[in-house]
Amino acid sequence: MRENKYNCFLLILLVFTLLNSACAQNAGEAYVKEEKLVERSTVLLNNGNYLIPLRNIGNLKIASIHFSNAFATGFDSLLNKYTKVQSFKIADYTGGENIDKLSADLKLYNTLIVQLNEADLNSPQIIKFITDNQQIKNVVIAYFGNGSSLAKLNDVTAPILYAERTSQVAAYFCAQAIFGGVAITQKLTGTVTQKYRFGMGFLTDKTRLEYSVPEAVGINSNNLQDIDKIAREAMLAHATPGCVVLVAKDGKVIFNKAYGFHTYDPDMPDKITDIFDIASMTKITATTITAMQLKDEGKLNIDSTMGFYLPLAHNTNKSDIQVRELLTHQAGLIPDIPTFEKIRPTDYSPDSSAAYPVKVNNGYYLRKDYYKDIMLPAMLNSPLKTRGQYVYSDISMCFMQQILETITATPLNIYVQQQFYNRLSMQTAGFLPLYRFKPDQIVPSEDDEVYRHSVLDGYVNDPTAALMGGVAGHAGLFASANDVAILYQMLLNKGTYGGDQYFKPETVDLFTAKQSAVSRRGLGFDRWDPLPDRHYPSEMASPDSYGHTGYTGTCVWVDPKHNLVYVFLSNRTYPKASSKLSSLSIRPRIQDVVYKAIEEGL
């Protein structure tokens, strides 16, 4: 009954999509035309301190305040693509001292973005609100109007984004300009007031992702419609209950859609902000990027050995394995070690205690030091059977985790959160998501009836990572599609994003390049396969492509030749792992739709 209801929902959504896609290209072309008009008539004033674009946004507490802007909802939605921004509207405040009450509610915010139009500037209270706050906080003004009231802002020293056009697109443009999603390219073409004269204005660079339409990069929106069809096919075939697809080209997110539901019970639709267990994408999205940073800093030598970094490896057959061999999966390691099937009754408890502190999931706590006493020795004492050959191994990245944590003296989850995710303002990315998010924001990965006797919602799917407490070098990371896109756009940018440099360009080139004569792999990264019968990662991907897949039904691929980032997130393992996502070639076929659309152009 539930499956019939689920399939009915999918068919209705498919019909709705097809009926509403006929005018997609016209809408996209209209958007691009209006955006160009907005760009030509938007100027940045008072930016002598170079506050705009905002930097280090992971450390900012930002509020957006609007009084009567009709496009405030769209403006705020774009702000929240970049970081968490709390919205405040004057309509929520009543009484004669409403501005003072608003200021009191803003005391914990250090950056205020104030939306204004001509009508707002008739209020002395609003002007005073701005001039008072600019003395103690970062204030940014987004002013939409013809400039007739600009003189009323003469006492404002805060940056002013002055947009002559008042439209939804102008709201989107200005919101993105504040964060560097779009560049400010114009100066005043005439004298507006005695203070703001001809030729004044500050230019900015594009430093972060932009959110636009396919036509903005020369793609016909209609040529991406097959993504909808393939996604629906996956769900109708029960290859996955739902999925999220994101495409960024030329630094612009041009496609981001959610399909289906969290489970086959159609009660909770997937959303583009949903958080997924990205499984083995952890290998590059956490472990490898940490290795890259440490190499940049001269703290990690990829030609040094496990024995050099890990004393416990000295008297084992792992001592002389090079870091390079771990990252290319050529160390001769077995794929994994036994996990739940080796657990003894005394190893776990249904309740947390000092003796059982490691939470695997609800009602399952592992005894103290189980990883150190049982799992790590099992890895260190495992056989080496195929050294020099390519054999994909999770153990390799578990060892990498040990090496990286030894160098940084910091647990991997804390290190990547501080060094990457927070700095990049990746709002959902991280290990152990239930410490920060509600379960309904996280897509369940499996109904484990055998070992954990629970639906895994916010707890890592991978059994080895689960017994490591949810933090492992090979699995355990959760993220939304937008967060994944941010990180990989940074890599596509050769290590820079938001005005900050995370890696040297040559380090990005080294790790993402083919490293071996016996496999397609880079250092940590998976890559394009030259064998034509494999068509990996897709038929049309270029030889420059790099990325990774995840067991739960995920992938990210970067194609520098096409300036492309492709993200696919799903939970094909719910309620049990299905091979249909692979047998139907869902991920590569969607990727090829994008390549074909690029080829066909407008």
C-alpha cells in the first residue's frame, strides 16, 4: 500500500515537472537578460575598508533586516546559501519603540545586512538605526531605488550596495554580491548627490559560488530535463527512495533539485538542504584534504612510511608502507576487517557508562578502547597480499587517519571542522551530525535489523566507522549537496575560495593527477578510467576528471576541462542496499545529460 502511494506521488510529480518545463528556456533567458541589466546598474559605495565581499564568514553572526522590501524573502534565501543568516522584519515589532526593540534583539549579531527602498528612507528612525549600529557592528546596506533618497544616507559610512533596478533578480544579485558570489563591475555613471559623484564606486571580484540558471553558462534549460526523467526512473525502480542532484559550471550553480522522499513511505520529501551520509566520499572530503594541507605545511611527506609516523607499526609488516601507497590503494592491504560479526556480548551495552562510552547508535554502546584493543591491532596484523597492485581498501584510510591525527594532535572530525568546513561556511558538513541537527534534517541510510536493530538516521552506515564511534578516515562524513559543491569548487579553483587560499595550486594538481601505472587513481582521489568499456565515471567525462563515489549511493566529480562540479546524493541503501542504482547507471547517465547539454548549448 505504501509503495503504491509512493509510486503515485512520483508519477504526479513527473507530470507536474513536464508540464512546467516547457517555458524553462524562456524563463532562463529572461533571468539572464535582467541580471545583465542589474549588473550594469548596481554600484558599491563606501567600501573603503573592503568589507564587501564578506570574508571569514564562518566566524560571523549575521542578521538580515528588512522594513518594506517586497523581495526580502528571495534576498534572504540567497544569503542563506552562503552562511546561516537570521531574518528580522519590522512588521514583527509593534509599539512606538519598535526600532529600539529590534536593536536589542540584534545584540548577539556582529554583522547586519539592512535592506532599504525609497519608502524606508523616509523614516528618520531607520536612518538612526543604521548610524547607531554602524559604530559598533559591521553594517551592510542593500538599497534598491532610483537614487532620489540616497542623500539621506550621507551620514552612513557602512558599505552601500546601490541597485537602480527593483526586481527579484536585483535582490538575488545584491545578496550574492555581498558574499562575492557575483562581482561588482560598475561605478557611478553620473552624480547622484554631492557625496556620491560620477566615477565613484568600488569594484569586487567573484570569490564564491553564484546561484543562477543554465542559460547563464550557455546551456538550454530544456536540455537538462532528462535529469528529471532519470531521477524518477531510479525511484520508480526502487533504486533509491530519493536523491539530490547539483550541477555547478563556471562557478555557478545552475541546477539543484531534490527528488523523492527520505523513505518509501512518502511522508517526508527530500529537500536540497537535506543531509546525507556520503560514505566513501569521506576519503577525499575529509582525509585527503587534510593530507594535502599538511603536505603544504611541510608536516607530511607522502614518501615517508607508516613506521615513521606510527610507532605501533614498527614491528609489523606495515612499517615500511609509504603514505603514497596508502593514498593510491597499492599498499597490499585487505579491503576491510571483520566488524559486528566479531563483537562479543561483553563488548557492548544498551546503556552508556564509563565502561561503555562509545555510542554506535541508539541503544548500542561499545566498551571503552575497543578500537585500540581490538580493531587497530587487527588492522596492523592483517596480511599484505597484493602490494604494488591496486586493491581498494578502507583500511588504508583508517591508517591515514592515524597518521594525520598523530601529526595534528587533533581528532580528524575536529580538525576538518575547524580547518575547512567552518572556514568555508559549509553549514551541514561534518561527522556526528546528530550533535548539531535534528534527525528529520538527515536522510536515513539503512534499516539494520541484524546488528544494530535500528534505522540508521544520523548514525554512520559503514560498520567499521560505526565501531570507531562514527569518525573514521574512510567513512562517517555527512553533508548536503551545496556543502559538497563549495568544497569541490574550491578544489576546482586550485585551492582558493572566498578570498582565502586553502592549498597551493601545485598540491591540488599533484593529488588529483594520475599517480600510478597500474591504476587510474590519484592520491586519495578516484579519477577517469581510460578503458572505454568502463565509461567511468561517465561516457563523456574528460580525462581530467577526479572525484569519488560513496557506498550509500553518492558521488562528486570535478571536471576541470568543462569547469564542472557534479554532485549526486542518495540513500540507495535504504531500507537495504540495492544494486539498481549502479545497474541502471543512474549517476553516470545524469552526468552525461549535463555534458550533452554543454555540447548542444543554447
